[in-house]
Amino acid sequence: MVSIFKRETLNLTVRVTGGAGNPKNLTDAYARWTLVRPFGKVILEKDTDDDSLNIQNETEGILRLELDEEQTDIKPGEYKHVMRVTDDNGDTQVVLFEEFEVKETHEQI
């Protein structure tokens, strides 16, 4: 589970593996990350055409999602987030699906 405060930056690294647990080659792959409310309303989407989600290492199957304070300025609550990767053959794989919590802004004293 990912848990952040509202307006907190997020840096998330995801390692994509194949069926044998080996790193999946992401050369010419496309990835999409989606944050949704429990009943499916899309709150935020990022893909590899956007600067927020990139393939950090193609041969090691490493994706990096970076969200800034403006992108995480969303209503506190419980969400789900999912990341899908489509490889150069057109095959799509869900590589991440888990809970995502946004908490009230943490005030510094």
C-alpha cells in the first residue's frame, strides 16, 4: 500500500518481471498508471508519453513514477492504483494493483 499526505511528492519505482521472475525487457513498451476511487472514477492518469512516468531502465524492467505537490493535491481518502505495461508485441500486463491512501496535509510545527 502507498500512503502519502495531500500535496506530498511521490517517487515510486516498479520492477516489471516476466513469468519466470526475470526482468521484462521494456524496449519500445508503453506504460500507464491510473489512480481511481474504489468504484472506478478516474482521479489521475499518467503514461510514458508524460514526464511523470518513465521507463528508467529498459533491459531491467524498471519504471519510475514521479508526482509533484500539484498532482497529489487531491481529496484525502482511500483509492486504488494500477499500472499497466504494453510491450512491443501489443501484449498488456498489469504490473501493479494496490491500495493508495491520501491523508490530510501534514502541518509542520
